[in-house]
Amino acid sequence: MSKYNGWVSYENWNVMLWLNNTEHLYFGMMEVIEAREEVPSYIELILCLGLANENTGDGTPFLNSNLDYVELDKHIKDMKLDLSSETTTP
């Protein structure tokens, strides 16, 4: 796969663009990530947010066969680690 704005694909970039930049989606995502002891997978996160059958504003389905779930899971894990370091930093 080719790179798109630093992501593996356009689809990965697009779903994370919308999750990170749409206020209610961002705060919902952060709430799910913070509430869980274990890092949720991207698919679990999308299911919790009720987005399984939804598309981004650009028409990319939040769940689709063109997504690289390994990359998305890593991004979610990094977000959880960032949250953990913020709460432990004096």
C-alpha cells in the first residue's frame, strides 16, 4: 500500500481525521479509551461509538476492507499511552 499523509492508506487517514477532528466523535473516542483498562481495538472503539454502519463526512465507511486495522490499533494504543503519561506527569 502507498502512504497517504503519513498513513498507510487514504481510508486510514480519513477515518482518523474525522475521529480526531469532529468534536463529539473525539470526546466519545477519548471517553472509551480512558474508561477501559485494556486498550480497545479500533473495531471495538467504532462499535462502542455506534459507527459500525456509518461513514465519515467524506463517505469513507468507518469499517471497511480497505482499512489497515493493525495501523489503526497502534494509533489507539499510542493515544492510550499519551493519556497515561499525561496523568502520571507531575
